[in-house]
Amino acid sequence: MMNHPPFFFEGYTGLVVTIGAIITLAVLMQVTAKVDWAEVFREKPKEPKEKQP
């Protein structure tokens, strides 16, 4: 038997990766649920540049 990281179970690698991906997606959805994306990506008005003499 080879030394595997402790989070991989012999024969269940695909299942563990899938569950990890679903949990990650759920956490990211919860964190970003209340973000006003229109405000985040709104272009800020450009300040006019001063003319150089």
C-alpha cells in the first residue's frame, strides 16, 4: 500500500473530489449571495486629466 494523503480514501478518490467540489461551490454561493455585482462591476467615472503646460 502506498502512502496517500489522509484525505484520499482508497477507491473513493472520485467521490471525495466530487463532494469537495460541491461543498466548495456551496460555500462560494453563500459568500457571494449578497454581493451587488452591478455595483462591483460599475465603471467609475474618469476624472478629467489636467492639461500639462
